[in-house]
Amino acid sequence: MKIGMARADLGVGIFVFGLGVFALFGTISIPQTPLYAAVGAKLVPYLCAALLMVLGCYLMLDAMRGGWSRHLPDADGAPMNWRAFGLLAAGALVNMVLIDPLGFVIAASGQFALTVRAFGSRKLLRDILIGITVTLAAYLGFNKGLGVNIGAGVLEGLL
């Protein structure tokens, strides 16, 4: 068993399991409304919490068997890709800054374009169009399908 590699992998597993526990306690605090008979607002958060805890257990078990990161190419000593990290951070910042003034579709599309750029995409126009398509579908699903407003803005106002 590779102790150094397994310790880092074990830390990731513990962190993921902890996220599941955090999500579970957050879900417990969601008020139950009498409007839902069998399936309520807590179903999906409970499922997400359970899946995070199961995944965390799996990752911890795999770490105890030697870890998964030993299979990664050049895992030891690979330099940090600061450009990709910066693009991911910029995407998160773009979403946070633009969601209030411009709405979910534009903010999330900008984040999508920056995120896929961080992963190596070089087709900006295509990425923006895919981002708008996916985020518009998500917006319509939540807003029209479920009646949940997730950030109306410029494009959403046209619908």
C-alpha cells in the first residue's frame, strides 16, 4: 500500500463523505409542507446526501486499498496548471457577478464557456451556443416546469 498517495486519497474520501453529512443535516432543516403527499422538496437533497456519503465511503475504501491516484499519469510532481485553474475561478466569479443583473442563462453560459476553455476547448462560439442551449433548457425546466425562479434576467424576460 502506498501510504503517501493513499493518505491524500483518504482525505478526499473523508471530505466527500463530510459533504454528504453536511447535506443531510441541511436537508433535515428544510420545512415539510402539507402540499406534498409522498414526494416532497426533501427527496432530491436526501438522495444527493446519500449518494455523497456512499461515494465518500467508496473513495475511503479505495484509498485503504492503495488509492486511485496511483493510476493517474504523472500524478507525482506534475506542475499546477494555473491557466486552467484561473479560467475555472473566473467562471465561478462571472456567474456570481452576472446572475443578479443579467440572469441565470447569461451568467451560467459565461461560466460554461470559461469552464470548457479550462478543459481545453478552443471553439468559443460553439461553447457559448451550447452553454445558452443547456442553461436555457434548465431555466425553462425549473421556471415553467417546476415553478421555481432560478434567476430571471435579460434573456429570460423575453420568454
